[in-house]
Amino acid sequence: MGPSESPTGHPENQEGRPKRLARRPRTRLCLLKGCEQRFHPRQVSQRYCSEGCQKSARKWSRWKAQQRYRTTKAGRQKRNGQSRCYRERVRSRKPPEPEAVDEGARVITKNFFRGLLRPARLLREIRARTAKSLATLLLAGVPACAGAGPRARAALETGARLSLDILIHRLVLAYIQPV
């Protein structure tokens, strides 16, 4: 018995049908939390938009598996053993030997602080500024109570000059007297 004269699966009989184009999967959202970008998957099973997202997801997956393992009895025992070994290693470490310094000792010359010194007249001004009481600084702009006499603020210093730079902390360099 030979082949039939009109096979239906023969290519000559299939020319009338249009060829189907390969379908691409529709756009998806990246499954990595925080990314969630739309992307066209190159493969049917692709879940992440890029290699970076895939690596991050794998890293998170390993971390999560480790957390799950550590909640089991065997995981807790292993972790306690690791901690014990680490503590023993730290105890058995030798203290580092002090290194010999090859350089000569540094010497601070007499003129080293010269640029940081202040003249004595400026120091007198700083000392005068700090002699004011805290009440004077805080209540300088507050009016006296209604109905109070003109001398209601007599307890506060009235002659002191109020300067806002007292309240603003600046770098005050020390005054060093030459010996």
C-alpha cells in the first residue's frame, strides 16, 4: 500500500492559509518591590525588567530563606554555635604590637599658633560680652506687663549692650600667651 494521492499535510495543499506570526507576551510589571516598571518580556517566564532587578530579587530571596531557617531549631543551634566560635576567636586574638615610629617626633614651633592668636583688646571685649545675665538676653525685646510701673524692669540690667552675636555660637579660638 503506497501513499495516498492527495495528502492533506503536504506543503502544496497548505499554501492558501496565512502564516501565524510569533506572538510576544504583553507588557508586564516588574515584580521587584519598589521597581514595578512596565516592560516587554523577552521570554514567557521573565518576571523582572532587568538583570539588576533579578539580582536584587535573588539576594532578597536568599535573605528571606536564611531568616526562615534561623527560626527553626536547627537554625538557632547553628547560629548559636557560630556566635560561640566568634567569641572564642576574639578572646584568643593577640593584642596588636605597638609599631615603632620611623619618623622623628613632631615639634610645634613657637610661631605655630601665631595666626590663631587674638590681641588682648579683643579678649577684653569677649569677657565683657559674656558678663550679661541670661534674663537680659532673653527678655530684652519683651515689653513689661500692662499696668506695671516704669521701674518694673529694674531688676534686669539696663545698661548692658545686647548683641545677637552672643547668642550665635561661633568658633572662639583660644588665646595663648607667649612664654
